[in-house]
Amino acid sequence: MGYSLLDVSEFDERRKPIARALGAKAIKMNQFDNQPDQAGKEHDERESGQEEIYVPLRGNGVLRVNGEEVPLVPGRYVLVSPDATRQVVAGPEGLGYLVVGAEL
């Protein structure tokens, strides 16, 4: 066939494992839908060695990277290195965002 298709409406959870559901082997990609003012888990990717790109889809919020707040709005892309601590916090409208990752 040459392609896979997925409709995100098939998921009910906050975290949607997009790449895995499509059958991707080298790409890691998840969509998250945070409620207003909801904070995600603070973490780093030292163990996995994965760098990540955060892509806001709708709403707004901040990405806390090593304690610094980076505003997240649609149209902005943020690359985070594996050793950096990161946490997403949705704004008052909520925040839908995509995280694309790959091991170095």
C-alpha cells in the first residue's frame, strides 16, 4: 500500500501514540491534549537518549526547560536535548501539542 492512515478521534486518552499506531519503526511521535492549566510530568530523556521537538497544535501554555519558561503557541517549534529537564503546562484554554522524538 505505501502509507498508513490514522484518525486521532480514535483515541480517548490524553496521550495518543501516533507513530506507534501508524506502525512507524524509526519515528516516535505522541499527541497530548491537556485540560486548562494541566501540568504534564517533569522529566528528562537521559536514559533514552532521545531529543524531542514540541509542536503546539491549539491553545497555549509553557514548556519549562531547565526551569526556563518557553511560551507554546501554534506555529512555534521547540527542540529539547535529552539531558534537559522538561515539563509542559497548559494555559487557561488548554493545550494540544505534538512531541516528535528520535534517539541521537
